[in-house]
Amino acid sequence: MNAPFLWHNGQIKPWAEATVHVSAHALHYGSSVFEGERVYATPQGPAYFRLDDHTRRLFESARMYEIDIGYTPEQINSACLDVIVANRMPSAYVRPIVFRGAGGLGVLPSEGSPVDVSIMALNWGAYLGDAIEHGADVGVSSWNRPAPNTHPTWAKAGGNYLSSQLIAFEARRGGYAEGIALGYNGLLSEGAGENLFLVRRGKLLTPPTSAGILAGITRDTVLTLAADLGIPCEERDLPREALYSAEEVFMTGTAAQITPVRSVDRKDVGNGKPGPVTRQLQQAFFGLFDGRTEDRWGWLTHVRTAVSEQEAA
Ligand code: PMP
């Protein structure tokens, strides 16, 4: 699945050459921050979706954990472009990661301890497979998302994904494609790797960013597209039972994109098929990449154009 070349600490290298020592701090203490981004094949060639927003979140995550990335956001953006060019990829899932490397085993990292930065590209299709067409069967997890003042869920940190793994393992054991977690207060939070939306009485609803969620970029995209399409939407606290009385439920994420949910806890959502609002938003979203939806927000960074602009500068 991986592309032959990646970017590692300032250089394009063959995939196999980017290795790490077993004493790396991140391996022991979860001190990594990362991003998941997509490059879409557009009529003008490969284009990053919301690259600046992903890079901004990467820097915000690093700041929360006092990790000095050692490169500027512009350098990270340009490295992301280089990875696509080096691999000649028409589309990709891209994974930048910043982590504390090998520099001692103290939990408190010593001053100036090493930080490694890598950017990998993968050929990754729809995360939950054909659920993007037919809808996913999901279950509510017995694991809650972290409470406020525990692990910051706005940071996309490696350690946060221990919570996601518990939710996903339990979902798989229960025969579900994905698990949905409640927050510390018993209200809806998010999926193991996706934000959650539902449609009730024609209105699009999603838990607020204070609900122990990652403030997803796809979530923000859907809220923006919905407003543009005149679909009423509201970010608000929602109880678990809102899932059982919803007309439609779907999940969003860079990997999952917009994945309809057809059942929750083995109860059908609506008539058990992706609903009209979900379809309309999927069309608007995927239309950004084939040109049917005009990119009025400047969300696309065309790889070739950006690279030739850099070379000219
Ligand atoms: N929540 C979690 C826990 C995630 O891992 C992701 C995927 N990055 C999301 C939400 C969705 O975020 P985004 O749309 O920015 O990919």
C-alpha cells in the first residue's frame, strides 16, 4: 500500500530506509503528533485537500505537547508536495508524523532531545470499504472518549489512538464496522476515527467540539457545504437516543470521507439505506474533486501548480 519514497527529516528517501531506534520516546510514551490528509485526482492533476488546515492542526498539536517541529509550516507543505511528486502519485492518503525520537527514556524529555519528522504517502481507498455506498453497521462502545482535562482531544496525538483502538476492537468483536463513543458525560462524542453527524426532522446535527472530539477538517467541510446548500445545521449536545430516532446518520473523516451509517446497535437508521441529505453532501463533497462543486473556499492545492510556483520563486 505504501509508496516507494517518503520524506524523512528533510530528505526524500526509499521507504525502507526511514528507520527509528527502539529507545524512541514516542514508542514508550506516545509522544507523537500526526495528520491524515488526502490528495485527490482532479482534472488538473493531483490536488491536496485543505493542506494548510492540516498543517495548522499539526503545529497546534505539537504546541500542546511542547514538541518543536524544527521546520516551518511552509517547509512542511512543500515537503508534502515533494512526496507526491517523487512518487508520481495521481492520488494518495498522506501521513505526516512528528515524534520524539531516541534521546533518553525520561518521561520528561530532556532539553533539545531529538524530534523526527516524516511524511509518508499510501494508496488508501475508502477507509470503511463499500460502506461509503451502502452504509456501515456501527455499535455504541462501552469505552468513553477522554474527559476534558485528561488528554486534549483537539491534539491529533499518537497516544489518543489507544482510546480509538479500544473502541475499534470492541466494535470488531461485536461484528460492527466501527464503534461510536460517548463522552465522559454520557453524551454522543465521535467514532474511533471519525466525527459523527445525524439528521433529525430535516436538520443536520453534530456534537460540539467540546464533546471530547477531534475537531475534524471533514466535519468543518460538511458544515460549510451544508450551510452553502441551505441545509439547516446545529452543533449541539446530543444524547445516545438521538441515534435511534435519527432519519440519517453518517460519519466523516479524511480516511472515511463521508460514510453513511445504515444501522446503530443493529437498529436500522431510517429505512436502512443512505438518506437524501447524506447523498447530497457526498455529491457536494466529491464534486470538489471532479469539478462539479466549485472550490470557492480555496481548499485545493494543485500539486503541479504549487511545485512550479515554488520552482519559479
Ligand atoms: N476523530 C478522530 C478520532 C479521528 O481520528 C479523525 C480522523 N483524523 C476524525 C475525527 C476526523 O478528522 P478529519 O476530518 O480532520 O480527518
